[in-house]
Amino acid sequence: MQTGALAAEDVRALNGRLHALPADTNQRAWRVINPRGAHAVAVGLTQELEVVVDGHVGYYCAGMNEAAHVEIRGHCGWGVGENMMSGMVRVAGNASQSAGASGHGGMLVIEGDAGHRCGISMKGIDIVVGGSIGAFSAFMAQAGNLVVCGDAGENLGDSLYEADIYVRGAVASLGADCVEKEMTAADREKVAALLARAGIAADAAAFRRYGSARTLYNFHVDHADSY
Amino acid sequence: MTIDPRNARPSAAFPPNVIAEIQRAADQGIYEIRGLGTKRRLPSFDDLLLLGASISRYPLEGYREKCDTDVVLGTRFAAKPLELRIPITIAGMSFGSLSAAAKESIGRACTAVGTSSTTGDGGMTEEERRASKLLVYQVLPSRYGLNPRDLRRADAIEVVIGQGAKPGGGGMLLGQKISPRVAKMRTLPEGIDQRSACRHPDWTGPDDLTIKIQELREITDWQKPIYVKVGASRPFFDTQLAVKAGADVVVVDGMQGGTGATQDVFIEHVGIPTLPALRQAVDALVDLDMHRKVQLVISGGIRSGADVAKALAMGADAVSIGSAALMALGCNKPVHVADYEALGTAPGHCHHCHTGRCPVGVTTQDPVLEKRLDPEQGARWLRNYLSVMTLEAQTIARACGKTHVLNLEPEDLVATTIEAAAMAGVPLAGTSWIPGRDLR
């Protein structure tokens, strides 16, 4: 187990050590202590590493992650796992705004709640939230799955493209062009698999599905009220 | 029956083109969308003149005495700043808006003359990475195609806040240009009218931008220069905020800057011209004692070596061109005239980039039209044009007695109109008057 003590070294030194690991490294288990809300912790990882961050972090923890498994044993600021491509990012606490923003792949698990714009502009990532999510989540979400065990804030899925949203609790309101869709057997199977991967216990049958009505895909003056 | 001229008096408020636009809007129910930049007359570099050497200043001998043109961008924090042989770069233009052949032409030409080209909304193509020795990778609000691999193989990173044709607006690519390849790169369904976001998804405001830049530097191990590009509306404050946020380079795009597709009302009515934008950006850097420490790139309506020389004299470190580069590749060239006519236009007037029916293969995804631009030929044209611009700028710099184009200075400039004098902050020709000198 390698240790990065952010009381003793700065984020640059820690990230530099993580980035410098050779492809055949056997130093794959890392523990980051005293993160003290630092920004950009463990960003841009490209290897199958197991990184445990023991505490709270600031913005963009595990940003643009590829392959690595990053676990944050605390809360995190904006943009956790932003634009991640693959691997797994897990937040034991709550996540602030724009969690998983524009993520292309991999899985982001937030065991607590997530703030506004969770999954904004998502492009293929799977996001599973144990608690609730804030307003304008999945805004302009293009692809991937957002599974929410709690409630969703206002304007869920505004201007949605082809991402699928599953919510177990109440939805405050749907955004432009987002509609409730039939929860099929295939959807239940998919949600069950996502929950299992995320390690979150919930009954897939209790979720409702939301997706794009696709009425805004091509401009028409009669839809002007939606713009 | 003949028309009585007394009854054919045009209205200043409702001239024929305004009437036609009102009726087009009534007929089609959508605002006009088009490409390229503003068509209105604005104070510009044309309204400035350079003061050649006289008794008080020695000129340099043309072709005999050296006038250097190299410039280094990104010297503030980046371990590997961009070393350019000429102070003219190519602005960000997307694959999707442009054909792959156009992107490849640009990359090849830039490599040949020793300058950089820039990706656009939609990500980096293999063709442009292969063709471009120095490639700037844009991080845009849409994040289409953004990935860490391309971030690392870029030579610089440009965080795009806005562009001169539409400060405050996002991108637009109409369905007819969303080909299977473009759709795949952007993770979108084919054929939809794609509107890119106008705000970044994971930060708002200058304090967040500071942290975003820190993240990008961490991901790329502080190797790459980080540019911040703004559309010109409040360039004094935007430049200072970009510097405060940690930018190595600030790119300011004036309202003469082009676009692949935007509402005409946006292009013509939002933003400020390049001339005052440049002066305000330079003022901002001087105010912070960061002029020449954070490099400034200006764009928007740069067309000639004279424009380059004037921009450098006003304090820019380099310029960037977009529309002019496309014109070097054949945009609006009088060939395939019937295809211009099919679009309802003519060579010299075309702004139909948004349709995807570009008659010369520059702004299209149509496989037949795209073949009209041979990347090798396109590269030669653009290379020639960039070389001519550089030679023109050198000619002027030598005449002003400068051994380097970056030695041009505001004292080498005068303005021919009061408006340009006020906006550029240089004296009206024949006077020592700089209108508004004490005002910002």
C-alpha cells in the first residue's frame, strides 16, 4: 500500500507520482490521507489502480479517470469524476454540483446525495446515486444511465438526448422534452444490474423511467415555447 | 405603366432587404441562421495606418536586413510553451463544421510554415493530429469528443468561454451536417439540429475557472500551455479574470470573427469589434503588469499582413485567423458557380456554411462535395497565403525600422477616423488627439 499524505506533499506531487507509475507497476494500491478538501486529487489516472481517499475532497476529484478505481471516504466538491472515460469512482458521502459531468464511460457511485446538475452532459457514463439529486440533473445528457434511489429536483433531464434516467422517489418536475417512459422488463434488468455493480441494495421494480420525447431534436417554430 | 420615382422612395427604416427579412421570417418561422461573420461596416484595422521611418527612425533594407517573426506562446507556467515561426495561428474550427479535408489542409499548411492550428467543437480528428505539428486542443462547454488521451497528445489546451461571432452563445450544427462520423464523435443521434451548450457543465465564474485550469494542468502534468479564449464583449475584465485564473495565453475574438452557423441577429448585434477589444485586452495586461508575460492572441477579421502588423503594434503577441484561412482554401471562389446559385447565392457573397452544401468542399460533410478540396492543394494554398501575410507584416515592420515584428508599437500607428482613434487608443492622423484617452 502506497500512501500520499496531503499534509506533507502537495497535490502536484501526489498526482505526479500516480502518473509516473509504469504500466507493469506492482504499486497498485494507494491511500491518500489528509486530503483536507484539496482540488484535483487523483485526476487523469490511466491505470488499474485502487486509490482510497480518506477524507473530504474539493473539485474534480478523479476527473477524466480511465481504468482506475477511486474511492472517496468523505464528501466531495464540484465535478467529481467529470469527463471520466472508464473505471469506477465511488463517493461514500455526498457529492456537490455537476457530479459525473460529461462522463463518457465507467461508473460513478454516490452513496449519499448529489447536488444540482448531477450527470449534466453525460455521454455514456453510468451514475448510481444512493440518495437524492438536485435540480437540472442530466441536463443535455446524451448517453448512459442515471439511477437515483431517492428523489430528483426540478427540471430533471432538461433538453435530454438519449440518456436513460431511473428514479425511485419523487421527481419535483421534468425539464423541457423529458417525459416519463414505460419501465420495461429490459429496463428493470438493466437497473438491477447497475445497482448490483454499484453495490447498492434497492428493488429495481420500484424505479420509474424518464427519457427524451425527441420533439426538440429539429427546430420547429411551434415548439418555440420550449426554448 | 411606368413607376413614378416619387412613389418609389425607399424607406430608411424599412429598406428592401429589411422587408425581405421580415417576410422570410413570416414565411419560415425561424430566425436566419448563417455562417461567417458580421457583414456590417465596423471600425477596423483598415482605419489605422502605420508610420514608416523618417528622419527620426531608420528603416531596414527589405530582403537584406533580417526582420524576425518568431513568437513563443505559453511562457507563464507551461513546461513546454509553443514556439511558432510566425505570429499567425489558425483559430479553432470544428470537424463537423469543416470537412476532414479542410482540417487536414490546415494542419499541413501550419506545419509547413511553423505555426499552430486548433481543434474545435467535436474533438480532435486523426487527420488533423497527424497533419499538425502544433495542435491546440479546445475544451468547450459541450465537451463533445473531449477525452484525456487527446488532451495529453495536444500541444496546448484552449478553454473556450466564447467566440467573437456570438459571445454568450453556444455552438450550432444543423442536422444536415451531422454525418455518421460527426454523430459518433459527438455521441449524438444522426441528423438532429445540434446546439452546443453555452456554459461549461462543471464550473461557473472566475473562481471555478481557476480550479478547472488547475485540474487540466494536473492531468497534463503542467506540460501544456493553457489558453483561455473569450468572445469580445467585456475584454478588459475578461482578460484580467483569465490571467487571475492562471491562463498562460489569452485569446480575444472580436465580433468580426466567423462561425459555422449562428443566428444572424447574434452575429450582427452582439459583441464589440476587434479593434477596441484588442486595446482593452492590452490595457488589462498592462494594468496587471502581465503584458508579454501572459501572451495575447487577437482574432476576428484579420485578413492581411497589414492587419497582422497593426495588431502586433497595438500589443498583441500573435493573431489568429479563421474565415480568411477558409477563403485561402477556396471559400467563395468563383468555381462551381451553379452550386452557389442552387444555394441562392453567388461567389463572393456565400455564407451558407450551415447548409453543409459548400460548393468548394470546405464546410461540408457531403462525400461528393468534400472531394472538391484536395488536402495537398489546400495546404499549398493556405501555406502560400500565410507566407504572404508574413512577408507583408515584415515589409511593414522593416519600413518602421523593426528587426522583429513584435517590436512594432502603438507609437507606429495613427487612425484615419475619430472612432478608430478612440477604439484603438492611437492618435487621429495629423494630430496628437486620442479621443477618450483618460476614459476606459
